[in-house]
Amino acid sequence: MSHTAGARHTQKLRTRRALLDAALVLLEHQSLSSLGLREVTRAAGVAPTAFYRHFEHVAALGVALVEETLGSLHGLIAAVLAETGDSEERLDRSVAVIARHVGAQPAHFRFIAREQHGGVGPVREAIADRLRRFTEEVACTLGQEPDAEGWSEEDLLMLGRFYVDHMVMTASALLAAGPEGEEEAVRQARRRLRLVSIGRAHWLDEGAAGGTART
């Protein structure tokens, strides 16, 4: 890449970052459905025409924020779950990862919490798709563990969904608690995960309610 092309690419990345950051600041006080293109470009300090070099419309910018937020968290949590060792320790580490990530990017997670059931269809669908893919990945990881023997694919997906839903709920709880309530929010998140772990250990026991009994 020539020096000129490299400089142009760097400037393009800076403009894209400025648009995303400006949108996050504005979204602290409004929903994505009420956010205007000119409002974003004015806050980012770029011409309105520059917006279209990066995003087709405001909804596309919202989808990019979804991928940025959930994609990075997805990777971090997946890495923890893929580690070998005690499952409870891994779950505790996953809660710690969520707490650090929410603490570092609160605006991103407030955006996700508000838009998950919001009025912008492509963004709502992007969140659902990312969480669905993460659920399938978690289920696959859990299915490779020795204590998953005898579990059906349906049950593994249900368990994966429990963990992913818990991740989203924990992020929301941390946002609501703020720095002063973070310790208690983390403690409660870990307790809920231990409850799921106990249920998981006995899911296939003879007579387990709703479970598939061992033969």
C-alpha cells in the first residue's frame, strides 16, 4: 500500500470511528429511531455526504454498533468457556469479563439494552442473530464436555440460551447498579450461575422434572 493510500485508509477509519462515537453520545439521550443522519454528522464534525461512504443509512450504523459491542463480548466469553478446568471457575471468570467489559463500554451496552426490543427492525434482528449464534456456539462447547453425555441437542441449546440470557441480564444489572452497586450485581450473577450449574448436574437424574431420565 502506498503512503497516500495508507493515509487515505487511516482517515477513512478515523471518520468511521468518529461517526460511531458521535452516535453513541447522542444515543445516551434518545433512541436510534429518532436519530437523524445530519445530527450524527454534525456531532462527528464531518459533512453529511461523508456518512454514505461508511453506512447506507442510520440503521446500518446501528447494526455496526451491535457487531462492535456483542462481537467483542462474544469473543471474550467464548474464550473463557473454551478453557479447560473447573466449570464453576470458568463461569465466575465469565462474570468478571462481563463486568470489565460493561465498565469499559457502558454506552455500548446501554444501546444494546434499549434497542434489543426497540423500533429499528434491522438492529433488533442483528441483536437477535448475534445472540442466537452465540447460543449455538455455547451449546456446542458445552456438548464437548464429559458431563454432557446423554444430553440431547435441544437440551444443550436450552442450556446455552440460559447462559447467553444470563450474560445479557448481568450486563443490564451492572448498568442499573452503577459503580457503587457493581460488587453486589456480580455476586448475584455468580449465585444465579451456580444455581444453573446445580440444575445442570442433575438434569438427567432419574425423575428430574422435565428432564430426560437416564436409562
